[in-house]
Amino acid sequence: MRYWRADAVSGFGTYVTLFALQTMVVITLHGSAADIGWLNAARWLPYLVFGFVVGAVVDGKRRLPLMIRTDLVQAVLLMAIPLLWWAGLLSMPTLLLVVLALGTASVVNVAAAVSLLPRLVEPQHLQQAHARIDGADAVSMTVGPAAGGLVVAGLGAPLAVLVDSVTYLYSALTLRRLDVDEPPSRAGVTARSLLREVVQGIRWIYRGSGLSTLEISTHVWWVGNAIMGVVLAPYVLSELSLTAFQFGIIGAAGGVGALLGATITTRVGRWLGTGRTIVTCHVVTTLSVIVMVVAGRGLETAAALIILMAGQGLYGLALGMSNSHQMSYRQLVTPDELQARTNTTLRSLNRAVVVVVAPLAGILADAWGIRQTMVLAAVIFALVAVGLGGTTFRDVRAPA
């Protein structure tokens, strides 16, 4: 419960910050879709640069102390954004530097957090534990953007980031009270042994684990997700001329969908099985993007807002249903000594997709059109659904 509370509270702050940063780029710094692309790339670049090594290092360390320390580091870095704004030094380059540092701390934090969970929860309860974490994340996805919209409207986007800083402090203090028996840290790691362990982790994923089909399809899914992460803010705020608060409401609708998905996902998984549940979620994601594209067809503001909320709700529903099955299946087939390497390597590869695709998506949206780029994302999601559904993975059920 302490782990869950720490994750839930810091997750709420993260959604406030994600909303505030995108709003800051578009409104405070007068940025474009390309600037949002660079922001997203900066956020995930540390996964590409450090992720493979971090996973191997974390596998040899006690995971709880790493979580606490990196929570404190992220709290300090977030405080820097409003300070830079107050001093008149906030610009796209300085914001990108802070986001790069924040992402670096996040790589270590997430690697430790995800690989700690199997040490807290029995294997037969792991999917339900992930579903409950996803439920809290869905509530944060609902409340965070709406709260962020209110704070941005009242105080400005830079000050909204302070909310996230406080939540990371709370997380660190809560995790200090967590009692978990972890093996001692491994000492004497050399560069050669570290490289060997990195390679061992990659070989495990794509050769020995049976995860390759699922994870390759997930890499492609991240292409579509990276595109949507870039185009949604300028689509809503610039092309449709909605307000920051309305943008927050749209994000909150995604949280409502994710909460519903996390609530029903265990029952759906028992009915359909792990594979068919994940494939179904990809189909829903495809439909969600098509719905959001319809909002830009010259509709009145109220109608466009409702349609965008429906689309985001479906997008969130798919995320809320799929994540716990994918994460628990991955962790159930992975031994403890490979947990951090497996999770961080896959996160690194997926975020590497964002690093490459996000700037290109921003440039493409500015040159080709935002709605056309969204249609491209829908096509990618559809290909993932068809491709994964055409393999034997559709019949997979998570091991008990």
C-alpha cells in the first residue's frame, strides 16, 4: 500500500506536469508542433542513451534506495522550471536541458520501481497489482490534466510544475517507510561484465523469453503513440482554438477511460485471455484516433469538445485495459535477476522510438497537416492490431 500510495501521488503530479509543459511550449514560449516534438524527444532521450546500462546496474543494486534518491532528484529539477521562468531565463533550450536531466533521473527511478514490484507481490497477484496501479494512474490521468488546466489558467504553466515537485517529495518520504527484504548490492562490476549483462538481457528478450512477438509489435505501437503525443496539443490549442482548460478536460476524459479499463481489465483478461485482450485494445486505440480526427471537420466548439473527449476516453480505455496484462505477462516469464534489464531495455527501445519519431512527427505535422498526421497514426495502430492478431500470441494466457 505504501508503494501504491507513493506511485499514485507522484503519478498525479506527473500528469499535471505533462499537461503544463505542453501548454507552456504552445502558449508561454509560442512554440509549434515541432517544438512539442523536441520536448517529447528530450523527455525520452535518456532512455536511449542510458537505458540499457541502467537496467544492468539496477539488477545488481537494492532497488528501494534508488527509488528514494531519484524521487528527490526529480523534485529538485522540477523546482528549477518556475525559478528559471521567474528569472526570465526560461526558453526552449533551457527547458529541454531540464527535461533531459529529469528524464535521466526517471530512467533509474522507473527501472528500480518496476523491478521492485515482483519482490512485493506474489506471482498469482501480479496482474491484479498492476491493474490497481493502473487504476490509480487512471485517476491521476483524469484529475491531473483538469487540475493542471485550472492551475495553468490561474497561475500560469511554469508554476503548475511545482505541484509535481511536491508529489515527488511525498513519494520519497513514503517509500522510506517501506519495509522490504532485498539482497545486498553487487560490488565490483566492470565495464566488460556490464556489457556482457546488457547483451544477456537483450538476448533473453528476443531469443529465450518468448516475448519477441509482443515486444516488436509494441515498438511499432509506440510509433503511433509518439505521433499522437506530438500533434494533440497543437491540434486542440491551435488548430481547433480550444482553451487550456478545455484541453485539460479532454485529457481528463482519457483518464476516465483508463480508470474504466483498469477496473474491468482483470475480468476481460479471464474471459478473452492475455493475447486477445491486448489485440482488442489495439483495435480500440485505432478507433479512438479516428474519432478525434472527426472533431476537426468544421464542427461547433461544443461538438468538437465532446468528440475529442470521446476519442480520448477510448484511447485511455485501451491503455487502462492493456498495460497490466502486458507488464504482468512480461514479469511472470522473466526471472528476478533479469527484471530490471528486461523492463528497462524494452522501455529504452520504446522511448528510442519516441526520440526518433517525435521530432519527425512535428515536422511532418507542420508541413503536411495535423489531421493528416493523425490519420497516419491510426493506420499504424491498425497495422499493429492486425499484425499481432495474426500471430499465435493471440492465444496466449498469462502463466498462473
